[in-house]
Amino acid sequence: MTGPVRNFGKVAVLMGGLSAEREVSLMSGRGVLEALRSKGVDAHAFDPAERKLSDLVTEGFQSCFIALHGRFGEDGTVQGALEWLRIPYTGSGVMSSSLAMDKVMTKRVWSALGLPTPRSVLLSPSNTSPDELERPALELGCPLIVKPSREGSSIGVSKVTDASQMPDAVRLAAGYDSDVLCEEFIDGEEVTCAVLEIGGEPQALPVVRIIAPEGAYDYQNKYFTDVVTYQCPSGLPAPEEAEIFRIVLAAYRGLGCRGWARADLMIRGSDRRPFLLEMNTSPGMTSHSLVPMSARAAGIDYADLCLQVLQAAALDYPELKGRDVT
């Protein structure tokens, strides 16, 4: 990004929050805060778990960079509050954020659009009969993945290799969400593809290939170790990367996302077909995060990436901006 930095006014970097991903959010937020300040933006840390959101109005903040992850930050909750306060914010709007946070609803949208996503079975922790717990293994086969429908960063996720492991896997996932998603296991390579809006047009950034020890790309390895290897450029054949770009942009538009996001996918080894797993509408911005890595491969450094995301801060209903809500 070249030229003078736009005057964004007073900017709140929302970080921390109440979700299980609070620690990661604080790391993301600190990175964004430092980057924006390095570019001359009047940016300030703001933790909604410790302060009232109404302080954003009384203290004269003009926009918000959402570096919150998980519930109350990535699920449409804080987006709705900012709509009410008439303060533009980064990332997707209320409905898109809510949809993308819910893996079950996301898969329903993608399936309706004909986009590839693994087969799945939805369980309710209120029904833990032996027959019900056996159903996913019968329908999907083993191994399979069990996860909370509305969590991120691989929290509460288990790989089940035998139906006897289902009770423990469901119990773990149910500790984070009332809906438990059981998903067909795609044996192959894990990749991620970021989308960044530049000049109002979403563009797919270079694909990142993720190589984790024994496939264990879990919460600990994502953020707190250096045992995972990342390849960007991915080294994938050009037609494979082009197909990933196509389905990721279709998935992004299908959910109504805006500003930026990151899709996670698996490439099935048997036929090299990519499958969409989830869409992250407030991606991580830590030292281990994948969007900055992908942006760097596209010639966009971390600070300029933060500026580009902030540039797209908006409201679902901009025509109401300025209306008194106090």
C-alpha cells in the first residue's frame, strides 16, 4: 500500500472478549494495534470483557477493528451492537458472521449452492443413547471428526477412529456447544485460502499448505509451538490452486461475507478434490497466523494488511449512520 495514510480518526482494536479463544484474540489484537500505530493510526486497545461497549460512543471512537475470535466477537453479536451504536467495523456483517460461525448452517448454505463440503451428521447432547451415538459412524464411517458447531481454533475437536470413542468425543464437544457436528474425515492435505477485499472486490490470496505432525493441527500446535510447517506459495499445481480460488470465492460470496475472511479446506488424496470445512470471518493475526503469511506472499506486509482491512470497515445499514442512539 503506497501513498498517504487515510485519516481513520480514533480506532478501537477490539480484543480479548469472553470466548474460549480469548488468549489468541489478545495476541491478534496486540499485533494489529502495534501495526496500525506504526502507520500513524490513532488506535487504542479495547477489551469488551472489561469495558462497556457504550464507552466506544462516549469516548469518540469512529471505527472498530475486530480482532475478537469465537463467540461474542465472530458470531454477529458484537457486530449487532456496533450496528446499533452506528460505529463501522471490520469484517462481515451481522447475518454473515452468525452464519459463518455456525458450521451446520454454513454447510447447509454451501450444500445448497453445490459447493463441496464433507458429509455430516448433527447430534444433540440431550440424546446420548447408544443408538444415536453409533449413528454417525454408521452413516459416515470411521475415522470421522467430532466438533462443536460454534467454536474455532480446533477447540473441542476429536478424531474418532472407532465408534467406541464417540461418547468421549461428543462429551468434549458438548462442553463447548449444544450442537455437536460429526463430519466425514477427508484423508489428504489441509490448506487454507484467505480472501481480502481490495477496492471493494474480493480477491483470493495465495493458498497456504499446512503440514502438521501426524496431522495434529490442533489449538496448541496452531498458536504455541513451531512444529507445524507452512508452505506459501503452496506448491500445488496451478489448476488445483485455481479450483480452490473458485470455490473459496463462491463460498465467501454465498455467505455474504465482506472485508476479509479465511476458508479452511481439505484436499482429498484419492482424487485431489478440495472440500470446504469452514469460513473464518475474523481470522487470526498472531505470529503463527495464516492470513498474514498469505498476504506476504502476495506482496502485502502485515501493517499494510491491517490498513487494508480497516479501510473496508463498514455497517450493514450505512444510511442510518449518524442517527442519535443515545
